[in-house]
Amino acid sequence: MNAMASKRSRSLGAVLIAASAWLSGSVWAANSSGLEIQFKGVQPSDSVSVSRLPGLPVNVAYRILVRNPVTNPNTINQVVFTGSTYVAGYAGFVSLDGSSPNCPVVVPPVNMSVTSVSCQIGQLRSGDSREFFLLFQTPNVGTLETKIKFDGHTQFSMGGSSSSTASTYDKDLDPVYIDLTTSVPDGPNGYNKKVKTVLSTDGGTFFTGIGGTVNPNNQWSAKVAIPATSVVTNNEIHLLPDDLPPTSFTCAPGYYCYGLSSHISILDASQVDVKLVLDPDQTNSYLTITLRQDASSLALKNPFPAIGDIKIFYNAAPTLDIADVGTVVLDCSPALPTAGHPCIFGRDASNLSKNKKSGYYEWTIHAKDNGKYTQ
């Protein structure tokens, strides 16, 4: 399926054609005209969630560029790039330039004891390069002090043939660290309120809480399913407020919101702050977003509301102002969803108990892009 990226505020082993660019990273060259090895960034860029298995393997992606510049007339042989992490398991690779770096393909589940991968790039003629993501799965435990360390090591030889062993070089890139969020449920970084992960071009699902479940202590949740696309995605759900009880407020004339906010971010991981927008011509290609609200929260309104009486609001360009809710989400139709205009595909009240003391309401939303949802 195709995906487009628009500027606003991202199977393993697949080939991906993508535009340039993250932050620049460390670069090393064998000599003034030799092989260049560059670390071009990590996504997510600051911290990544712990995995919650079964159901939620979480990935972090490291972007690597290996290049024989056009200024070097010599062919470089036997190029091998090895990426290693501390505490994360190798989950696969995605090429960014159409040429495979010949890294091993991973068939799930990920073996968490395999924390290193060697990519047999081979021969690079003058001007040739390989640019790719290496994906690693995070462990299912972590503390505020836990960091994932990534090391990059390259070996190659300079000679006239691919079998040359003369003039062999090797070099380590500077290590890279990323925080691993805690494995506790509550608080601003708890998994009930936040999840951050990278997904390959295969797509996948991520959610808050344990499988998106809700209860009186965790009153709302969000789950997102991304279809297969042409890009690696950098994804986050952040429920606000994340450290205080939600507060009801007037969000439309004559209508009070419960104060439950779900910020969903899905970016093209190969670019900087570029939102993923699914192809409008592919009517069956959309994000599937599931929002749940616990009975204990629903009971704040008197009388207890029917599911059809509750409005969901959407803001395509959200701010941290919880009152900035945007517009009401309409039901799906042949004209919806479109970019910036999600729609409600289904409402489910069957999980609410007869006495309305337990259970939850559930909404299924189809969307072409991401933003903030408010209940």
C-alpha cells in the first residue's frame, strides 16, 4: 500500500525508497577519499517504551549510511557493518535506498538473546552506498536508569577484487544511548498513559495499558493499527492528563467533555516531523483507532449517557491545551475518512454491565492520519 507524507508538526527486510534525513550523526572515513560510515539518528529520538508481551513488541530503529564517495576512484571490498545493542534484540532491517545491505531477515518472534547483527554489504564501487534502518526490540522490563546502548562497527578492505584481503580496515562509531521508559503502569511515563515504538513497513498495532484494557484506575485507553505502508513509522500514544485525574469541561456549546485526551502521533521515520498520510485513493487503507472509556468515568454524567450521546472530538494539529479539542468526529461514509477528517466506524456498548457499574464503551475510528482525540 502506498503512503504520502505531508508537512505538519514517519516485512522486515523489505526495500524502502525514501527521502533524506534525520539529524546528522557521527561520521568516519578510512582516509580522505575512503569509505564513509555515518550514524544518521535513532527513532524514537529520546526514549522508547518497554515491550509488553504477549501483544506489544516495541522497536527502536537506528539509521545507518555506508558510502564509497564519488571522490574515491577505488572500489572498496568485503564491507561488513555490525550493529550491537545492550538489552535489545535484533528485529530486522529496512533498506532506504533500494539496495539491500544483506542483513539477516528475522521471522517473529524475536530472539532477545540475539543483540548483534552483521550486514554483509560486500563490494561498493565509487559512488555506491547503502542506507538502512536496523530495528531492535526492547526488553519487557526497565527502570528510569535503564538505557539502550547501540554500537556500530565496520570492516572492509581496499583492493582490486572482491576477494582482496590487503589493506584491511575497521572502525567503531561512537556509541549511542536512548532511554528505556519504565515498566510501571502509572505516572507520566507509565504504560497506561504512554507508548512509543517504531513499526516496519509491515505495519502493526500498539496501545496503552495491557491490551488497551480499562478499569476504574485506568479510565480510558487507545489502540492504533497501522496497515502495511511504504515507510517505517515512528509512533506514539500519549494520554493526557497523565499525572492528575481528568477534569470535565465545556468543549462545545451545551456539551461537556470528560476531559480524556488521546494524542496519537504517526510520523515517517525517514524524515523530520512529517506526518504519515495514507493514500486517499486507497479506500481500504486507513488507521484503525480504538478508544475505550470505563464505566466509572461514564457515570460522572447524570443520567448515565447512551453511547450514541457521547461525542468524540478531533484536532489534526493538536496542542497541549486540553481544551483545544477541534471538531466533532462524524460517522464514516463514502466521503470519509480523508486527511484531517477521521470518522467513527463503529460504537460498541456490549461490554457494559447491565447495572452500568462495570465494563466500558468502545469506539472504532478510521483515519488517514493522526491527531488528538477528546472524549
